[in-house]
Amino acid sequence: MENEVDKIMDLHKLQKKYHFEKMSKEFVEQFSRDHISINKGTISKLSKTELEKRFQKYFNSVNFIKWDDKTPPIIRFSQDRSMAYSVVNKEVIIEYLNEENHSARDTTQFAWLAIYTKEKGNWKLDCIASTEK
């Protein structure tokens, strides 16, 4: 099971890289074909093309300063090891241009639950439910 924890943690670490390097295509490749997102009271199920466009627009609008775990992610598996989830608590600091076209900075604490499923032997993000403080 330790090897499976490492695989989930590797995906988790790649997510940071994809944010900082603005790699929406690679980020979305981690998602399952039936990915569901829950955020700010909304449930969405977008195609990978739509997700890639959405993330690229977001990545292009900000510069990430910090995207760090406040606590180590909690990772658990279903009994048959076909599903896993991680509970994440992260501090994110971004810079962006505000309405007056001046550089601004925002700090947010996020907590989310990421549910993973196995597709052809690889873990894929099947659902993310996110909250922010």
C-alpha cells in the first residue's frame, strides 16, 4: 500500500508544478474522463477541453507565489484499492492585476477532498470538492 500512497503523493506534487508552470493540459490529464468538480455551491462536469481552457485562463491571470500544504495530505483507500481519496489543507498566495491594473496579492487557505479512481492501472482525479476560508 505504501507504493500506492507514493503514487497519489506524486500526483499531488505534480499539481503544484502544473500550477506554477501554467501547464493546464498536463494538469487536466490527471482527471478521469467523468471528472466532477464541487466548488462554491456548484457541481460541474466539464469536458477535458473545457477544463483545460478554464484552467489555462486562470493560470494566465495569476502568478503563484505559494501553493503549500499546511498539513500533510491524508490519504485513504477503499478496501479493494480501486478508489482513494486525499484530504488537503493548502495555503495559496497569488499575484494578479486588479481592476485598476495594479499588481495585487491574495492569500487563501483551501481545504479539499480529491477522490481518485484507477483507470488502466493509473490513478485519475475523479472528483474534487473544494472549500476556501
